[in-house]
Amino acid sequence: MVQISYLWQQFLLLMSSLVGSLSWRNVLDILIVAMAIYYVIKLVRQTRANSVLKGLAVVLLLTWFSDMLELNALNWILRQIMNTGVVVLVVLFQPELRRGLEQIGRSNIPGSGVLIGDHKPMSSEHDIQEMIHALTNLSRRKVGALIVIENRTGLNDIIASGTMIDAEISSGLIENIFEPNTPLHDGAVVVRSGRITAAACFLPLSENSSISRELGTRHRAALGISETTDATVLIVSEETGTISMAHDGRLTRYLDAKALYGILAELMKSGDEQSGARRLFTRVAGKSGKDGKAQ
């Protein structure tokens, strides 16, 4: 097993050699490493892993000091801890590692959405108006609601946890789903390609310790799915009737009809851009295919 202490020593030797013989390649190398460290810190910030990372830094410093001061007993104990550190870190950081890989996988690389087919989170102006009408009515009546709008990241596992519907978006259907004491009101509605795909779906709860205590399970579930996917989640609080949006692990509260229209219109616009890119790719690929046959 690779020891953390050995990796740390090799890292220090590498940094000293890079600094000792600076060139544009070494500068680029250092910048890439610095960016990687920055994104790791950003990934674990305000999570339980943040405290673990601080504890690991303390252990590394103690190991270094005990080696310099020749405190052999303490240094031996710390090195034994470090020897099993890789496995411990993988276990402790498993949620953060998974979230980081998911974020890399759904990063906005130019052209990355071309091959996945047409995908429009909101397909028409009518869908937007129906969604706004339903949310404002639910807000006025203080009826809780949780609507997940799928974007590029697939939500098949979330859809499978609920009840399939596959219906057009309508304010009446949405309001009926979230009506208290009805079979489907407890859970989330998933919207895919401008259609209500499923209801009563279970969402993962956010583990962010900085979330306000006044926010309930519905908001934590919205933040949880927005942290691990690129979905846009709309929430109606049953206590206050406040309409909120969760996206990319961030919560925006106190939305009105105008703000909702801007959000949903942007989703429809992003879908149009993806469809346009795919049509362009199809034309180019088709032309290349004809040229190949002609040859």
C-alpha cells in the first residue's frame, strides 16, 4: 500500500525540483496543481470532509515535527496511522469523491451535449405558463411542492423510485398531485423534456451543515439533488408559501412569477441551443458521409 507520508515526501521533492529549475512547462505544471488543490478545497468546503481534511493536515505537521525533533515513539505511532491513511481517506471522502466525479462528468465542455440527442427541459411557452400558474396557486394556498426539472444529467434512478405518469405539463395536474392527503403528494415530481414523467419520487438529502435550520426536508432534498446533478428544482414551502429554486447546490428564495418565467425561459433557451448544435452536427456528419461515399 502506498503510504501517505511517502507521497508527501515525494510531493515536496517534486515541488522543490520544479521551483529550482523554472521553465514555462514547470510554471504551467504548478498552476495546474494549484487549481486542482483549489477545486478540492472548494469541493469539501462546508461539508463534514472539511474537518477531516484539517485533522489530516494536523497529523502531517505532527509527523514532520516529530521526525525533525527525533521523537521516535510519537513518530512511529503517527507513521503507523499514516500507513493506513489511503484506505481511511477513500472511505471518509466517498460522498465528496463521487460528487466531484459527477461534476467533472457533467462539466460544460463545448460540444459535449451534441451526441446525447435533442433535450429540452421546457418545450414550449405553454408549459412555462402552466408551471408558473401551478406554482403561484400552490404558493397562495400554502401547499408544499417539489418539482425537479431534468437537464443534461439523467435522473432515471430518481424516476424509478416514484410512480410513472408521462403526461403533458398542466397546472391542474400539478396542483392535484401535490394536494394534501392524495396518494402522490409526498415526494417530488420529475419533469423531463417538457413532460411530467413521474411523481412521488425520493430525492437524496443534502449533507451541507451550513443549511439554515428553518429549512425543512423538502428544501434539503432539493439541495441534495442539485448538488449531484445539473437539475433545476422548484420548491413551494407549505409553512410560508415561499417559492424557491435550487441549482448547483445553491438555494434562491422568494421568487415571484416574473423570476419564475426568467428561470423557465432560460431552460427552454438552453434546450433550443442543444437542439441547434445537434442539428448542425447531423448536417456536418451527413455531408462527410456523402463525401466519403463519393470517394
